[in-house]
Amino acid sequence: MKYHQISNSLFIKNRKKFTAQMKPNSVAVFNSNDIYPVSADSTLPFAQHRDIFYLSGIDQEESILLLFPDAPYEHQKEMLFLKETNEHIAIWEGAKLTKDEAFAVSGIKTVYWLQDFEKILFELMTYSDTIYINTNEHYRSKIETETREARFVKWWKEKYPAHQVAKSNPILQHLRSIKESEEIDLIQQACNITELGFRRLLSFVKPNVMEYEIEAELIHEFIRNRSKGFAYTPIIASGKNANVLHYIENNQQCKEGDLLLLDVAAEYANYSSDLTRTIPVSGRYSERQKAVYNAVLRVKNEATKMLTPGTLWKQYHIEVGKIMTSELLGLGLLDKADVQNENPDWPAYKKYFMHGTSHHMGLDTHDYGLLTEPMQANMVFTVEPGIYIPEEGFGIRIEDDVVIQPTGEPFNLMRNIPIEADEIESLMNA
């Protein structure tokens, strides 16, 4: 991995929090992601399953974590099963983790090779009553490929039908949404790398540059600062492309007078950042562009103040909608009749601002978090309002990542990234 090794104290804490919520006499199993094939002998780059990483720090394929806090013997309470290196793997891919290295990364003393898993699991099943399976229940998930985790669940149910089944996901949804200080530091590092990339662009973007050239500048800056790359597929949308919310083609030329919407951010140590800025290709906003930009910025600033402990996600978005409605009236995009006659299920402001304002962020860009639970200190949220005006040929979105504090306004992890229109203009024309 490119990132500096994380202290295993984080993963030891995370496991203690998880096992404290397990039922008596139960086992929990977590699998790595697959390496996915493309065609012939080609594969996609490996990306670790965030849950096994969260609980162990292990960032290697074909790994299994087993937790059994009520096991009869101490060495059975936490176990790792890893792919054993052989001479062929060492020559072609590089050596895999040794047992000592796995202990240093995870803090788990009992490490076996993967071929021993089924035999050891059989013994543990004779001692236990319940198994926790790790299904994906994120509210935005859409799964069409059978995962390694899903194959394990199918195999386990056939092999051990008499055991009770429990779900790991509800526990993790809560635990992962509230960050430890070490996690906030890692997200801050991802944000810092993102800042370096964005500042690089302010002197690079000019009329006639291609969107993909901008993407190349970012990936260069990210990787040279120990990031694996983009935290998510980058959106580099010039002109009317910004009105496509998930525009990812990044193949058009940036024209003089256009705005450029950049929804781009780095990961670090599997933790995400999530940034959006909208900058003028020519280095200066037009009067109209700046008016809309400042309206979006005001909505963002007011929305940020609401991210405090006890706030409910649904009510928060309703209040942000009221602020956005006021700004759209001021811009002449809505009139009073539009608001008076609006459909409560799709308010008038949704014509120009059709997505949510905030989502949980952390190991996943759209991270775990139960939206029915009140916000709590140390949750990390994005704040990302936007106004999209297809008839005027541009869209503007502004986004920062913030940490909810015990009292007062949240802490902005992107506080050092230029955001004011005048500062962006100044840096682009320096």
C-alpha cells in the first residue's frame, strides 16, 4: 500500500466496539472483496471490503476475519485467515502478509492460512449458537454481482442450517458512522491531498483545455502524495455538462466563458474525501455566474450551521429547501406563484436543486449511517448544495466535508481549500 501503516490500536478499538454488541455465544465472519475479472487474464485493481478493513486493517485479498468473543479458549476469540505466499506468488506478485506482519497491522495474535478455515470454523460452530453474516444493507446499494461475502453466506447456510443468524450490518451502520479521532485524521489527510490537486488546477485551467487533461493533473498530484487515486469516479463537467449530475465522460473541451464543475477528491488509506468546486474557465465569473455562485455558497454556509447533535437528516433537508427557495426567488428562477402552487412531494426548488444536501462520509464516499438516527458528534458529513440551470448553460455545486462537534458548528475538514469567488479568481489570475 502507498499509505503509511495505521496504528493497530484503531482496529483493536473497532473490534471491541463491535463485539460488545454481539449476542452471547455468537461468531461473526467478514470476508475480503474479490479481485474482479475483466476479460482474458485482466482484472480490476483490488479494493478491500471496508468492513474487514475497519475491523482489522488487513488490506489484502482472500482474507477472512472471525470474531468469537465467548469462545472457550483465548486464542479463538479473534482470528485471521490469510492467503499463504508461495514461491510463484512471491515472484510474480510479491510476498503476501506473514503472520507476524498481519499481527502488526491488526493486533490479532491468532493467524492461520486460508486452507485451515473450514476445519477451524467447524470446531467453532460446535461451540456457538449464532453466526453474524455481513450483508450489504446500505440505502444506496445496488448489487448485481455475487460477492465473496455472498458466496460465503450461501455456503454457510447449507453447511450449518441449525444455527441462528444475525446481521452485522446494523451494528456497523452505527459504529462506522461515528468516527474515532484516528479516522478523522485519515479523512483530513485525504482532504489535504485533495487541496493540493485543486490548487494545482487553478493555474492549469484555461480555455480550450480538455476535461480529461484536468483529470490527469489531479491523478498526478494525488498519487505523488500517497493516495491510491480518486475516492470516486471524478466529475469534470464544463459548461452544460454540469447539469448532468453524474457526468463522468470528461471528454469535452472547456470553452471560454464557461464554468467548470469539479466533483473530484482523493482517498487516503481507504478513507474518502469529497470535494466540489465550480470555477470559471476564463479565470473570471460573469456577473450572473457570480450571483448564482454566491447564492449556492450562502445556502451551503447556512446548511452547515444546522449540522449539530440531535439534528434529524430528513428535517435538515426540509430546512435547507426553504433556504434554497429564498435564494432561487432572489435570482429570478422562481416566483411566488411557483412556491404557492408547489407539490409538497416535489417542492418548486427541486427544479433547480434536485439532489440531497448531505450524506455520511468516511471509508465509503457515501458512508454507513442510519438516516433515522439523530446526528451525533464525530459524524462526518458532506455539505453540497447546487443550482443547475440548463437554459443558461451552466450548473454550480459547492461541497465541503465537515465533522459534527459536541456543541456549536461543525469543523470543516476543507477549510483551507479556496471557496470564495474572489479568491478563486485571484488565484487563477496570479
